[in-house]
Amino acid sequence: MIPRKKIIAGNWKMNKTQAEARVLVEDLLRDVGRFDAAEIVLCPPFTALAAVSELLSAETNIRLGAQNLNEHASGAYTGEISAAMLKELYVRYVIIGHSERRQYYKEDNATVNRKTKAALAAEIKPIVCIGETLPEREGNTWKKVLETQLTEGLAGFAEAEVHDIVLAYEPVWAIGTGKTATPAQAEEAHQFIRTHLGKLVSPAAAERVRIQYGGSVKPENARELLNQPNIDGALVGGASLDARGFTSIIKNACAS
Ligand code: PEP
């Protein structure tokens, strides 16, 4: 079995001007610029991608990610950004299907599927987000929800393509709420996702794909969450906006 290298990504959402982004990245480069125990990915807003990309061009293990892309190659899609535009800025990862995009911009599993296809075609690794809402968790339909999100979101991909996808399990009730899934709850969901992926694609792909946990990850809970056997990283929102906090998450997540 190929060991799964942990991947810790910071989703800055609609935060940080270019000037603020530079300060944060310079601090992170100083603290974890050569950190090798995990892959580190920063996902600034589109307007700060070029500035961050320039800073990351030096010798560093920190990678650049985007928060979204349009599924079309080019054309009359006002306000949208294509995979080629991201690629030109050395973007290596892109978040797809975040619950905020699903909720506010009505993205569904079919949209996620098309965007994932566009990212893979440009050799940008998709971080595909899935997760249930609070009523779905409490109504005990969360397994069905995850199954559908995976089946529809990943429909039609070859096994080799799936290897390049990172999944992020983000229970919607834990995002930005301060409520974290317990390590046992998160591990149960990750194990379920891996098992379903095995049936959907292949057992080998299921073993290989990295599954991040996201939802109020903080320095205090990162270690226990990421010590679970099926949790291969974290997608961090609020706590990734501060260099100190994000650095301790990265270091704690990799401490056994
Ligand atoms: C996210 O937006 O992906 C996220 C997990 O946010 P937070 O860490 O703030 O809950």
C-alpha cells in the first residue's frame, strides 16, 4: 500500500487583500516553508493568487490552490475564471463543491462533476467537498447523502483520474460554527466514504485517495482528528487566516 501523505489546505474564503496575503504567506514561509511531513496548500481569493504565486515560486513545499473554477474553457461567462487561467498562475489544487458554493450559488453534484472534469483536464488536482447538513446528520440520512454526492460528483471518471482527486469531508454543521465532529464521528464518516469509493471505483483507488476533514479544525483538535486512520489531512477555514494558528495546526496534525 502506498502511504497517503497528509494534506493540509487553508481556505481563505473571501478574506485577505493582496497586501494582507503577502504578509501571511511570508510568515508561513518562515515557519513551515520547508516542512515536509505534509503537503501544505494555500487557497487565497482569485485577486491574491498572482501575489501568492510569486512568493511561492521560491524553494518551498507550500502549494497554491484556488477556491473555485468555471467548468467551461473560455467564453461569455462574466465574472468567471477558467482552469487555464489558474494553471498560468501555477495553481496546483482547486476546491470544488464547497458547501458555501452549494448553498449560496446553487452548485449541485452535476456542477461538481463538470468542474472536477475541467480541473483534471488542466492537470489541476480537485479538492472535492462533500458533507451533510445538521438535519441530515440528526435524521440519520448522512450516509445516503454522502453516497449520492460521491456517486454523482465522481460519475464517469477513470480510476487513474480518481487518484488525482482529494476528497474533503466537511459536515456542514461543523463549518464556521465552532462545532467539530468528534474524532470518532469523523473517522466513521471517512471510513464510510472510503468503503463507498471502493465499490464505486476500485479498492485500490479507495486505498490511495486522500480524504481531508474540514469543520472548525483548530490547533487544539488537529492532532486527535488527524491521528485517525482514515483522516489524511484537513481543510481549514477560519483558523488558516492566522500564520501562528495555521502553523500549529500543521505541526500538531503531523505529530503522532
Ligand atoms: C471550510 O470552510 O472549509 C471550513 C472548514 O471552515 P472552518 O474551518 O472555518 O470551519
